[in-house]
Amino acid sequence: MEETMVKADKDLSARFAAIRQHTEFICRSLKTEDYVVQPCADVSPPKWHLGHTTWFFETFILKPFLPGYKVYDSQYDFVFNSYYETVGARVIRTDRGNLSRPTVEDVFAYRKYVDEHMGRFLENGDLSLDLIETVDLGLNHEQQHQELLMTDIKYILGHNPLFPSYATEYVPTGQKSTASAFHQVVAGNYQIGFEGEGFSFDNEHGRHQVWIDEFKISTSLVTNREYLEFINSGGYQNFSYWHAEGWDWVKREHVEAPLYWHLVDGKWMNYDLGGLTETIAENPVCHISFYEATAFANWKGLRLPTEAEWEVASAAFDWGSRWEWTNSAYLPYPGFKKADGAIGEYNGKFMVSQMVLRGASVATPQRHSRKTYRNFFHPHLRWQFTGIRLVVD
């Protein structure tokens, strides 16, 4: 059957240019040295993000579909591949900080080269609908890395002993919480999962019915003030609030407070992208692991929502300042099938040993959030802008 070919519209070309430019805008205040630091395995150097997102378009669009395209550098497949086994060997994640070459200047030249070819390709080429979907996937992939860039930059600067400011016009940590209340959801059958038009990731597909018992969910996120009460009551010293694995983590890592909190002269300070400042009591608590979120909920005599409960109730509260931990393991929806080839490695291969987060954060790019979005991380991770919402049965 002959595949339908269409001209890429101007909106796609403009969106491609805008998203690619925004990635570089995020890096505007970095110094050369900031681009190459990797303080831990989960944080990638900003230079690597810039190269990897470019490699995506070169590998999955230009190389297979632009006749006569000349690869910028054949070694970049090895340097900037993240986890695509189909594509071949790659630098292991923990070694990304060892890449003094290619230089920052080289990576920006690589971006310019690929962007120029992609611009001409989108303006002049006849694209199949499948190919347009791949371009769209690449743009959403880049927006994911824009958020990772923000969180990784914060980790890099926040672990510098000088606590330098990222920029004078930095991303805030979120608005102060409103008065807490609980919204009631009646028991019944509900539909969850993506529906309608527009982009969505494959792990959101397979809209299906779930039974939900009656519950009440907080319309506000847990605040720093509330979390400080947990700390002061000995929450990090009492094993009874913690999963066994979480308690092992607390003892092994000597965890005593959320990430970026520092007790200075008896006062809790917090590193934000504007530097080290006093913790704002009414801001939603941030940079919390699943272990900590669960322990806090147990201390309160409450619990975290399941991802189905969160999605069903999401219209009743404001969300978007924190990725919110749920009590749901990251598993496929009914009927989930991975796509063929490298694109099929995008989400399905990670459906083990991780927990689902819902919502978005202050670092999430505009128009890159929806109530069906399924983020996922291992339960000990907290370098993302993560927070807590509670449920009572």
C-alpha cells in the first residue's frame, strides 16, 4: 500500500526552530566549565544533553531520509547514543563527564549543522505521516531533555561548594500553597489513559477502565513547613515510617532532609537556582524521593494516591509545580505494544523497578504537560522537582 506523503507545514518548522533555540537559551548563563561536570551517575553534563538531542534528529531523521546527507562526525553515534541498543555501542552513562572532547564549541557547531539540514528538510521535503510523527517525537524528546537540563544544572551548581546562582532570572521553586482541603471522589468505574488529538507517548496509550474506591485527595501539595514538622519529630530516625529498602537508603546515605537543604547555624537553608537562601515555609516541599514521600504519608496517617486516582481527580486541584509521586509501579497499560526498531526502546524497556509520577514541574517546558503524562523514576531519586500530595480513604 502506497504511503501518503504530505508537505511539512510551517508550524512544524517553526516549532522545531523554537524548541531547538530554547534548549540553547537554557544554557545561556553557563560557563564553559559548567558544561562538562558530572557530579553523579544520574546527572549528565549539559554538553551531553546538547549533543544527544541533536544526535536524535541526525540518527532517526536525516541519515535515513535525507538523500546525500553527510554525517557530521561518525564518532558521535558512540558519544551521544543514550540507551538505544539497536543503534549500537555507546559511552556508558557514568563516563559522560569524562568527555573533554568533543568540546563545547564542537557540540554547538554540531547543533548548527544538524539544524540547518533539518530546516531545509522540513521546508522542502515531502514527509510521510509516520515521519512527521517521528519529528514530533524528537521535539517532545528534546523538551524532556530541557527539563533534565534544568535539573542537572541545578545539581551541578548546587553541589558546588560556592553555591553559585544559575541566573538572576532563574526558574522559581513554585508558588506558595493555598489552604489545604480534601476533594472527595466517589467510588465507581473510570477511564484513564490518553484520548483525543495531539502528541502523547506510547506509555499513555491504551485507555482503559479502572475501578476506584471512594477516597479524598488533598487540593494542595505538602509544604516545607509541614515537612519540617516531620523532620523535627524524628521522622528520619524512626524506622516504622519507612519501607525496609527506604530505611536502608536513609542509613546508607545518611539522609536527614530533602535534597539541597542545609542546616546552617540552626536554620534550614535551601539551594535554589538563585543561590542559597532561607527555606520558604509555605512553598511546596521539593526534591523528595519516593521513600521520603511514603514515610511522610505514613507519619501523617495518610497515603500517596495511585496514578489512576491522581488522573481521575486532577481537575479538582492545581498541578504543575512538582512532579507528584504516586503509589503505582511503572507498568504497561492493557494492550501496550512496543514499536519496532530503535523507537520501540523509548519507554517499554524501563517498565520495571520504577514508580510513576504525575503532573509536571516548574522546569517542565510550556505545552509539554497533560494529565495522562506518565513520568517514572527509581524510588531513591530526588534530583527532579518532586513533591507530595496526600490521600485519605
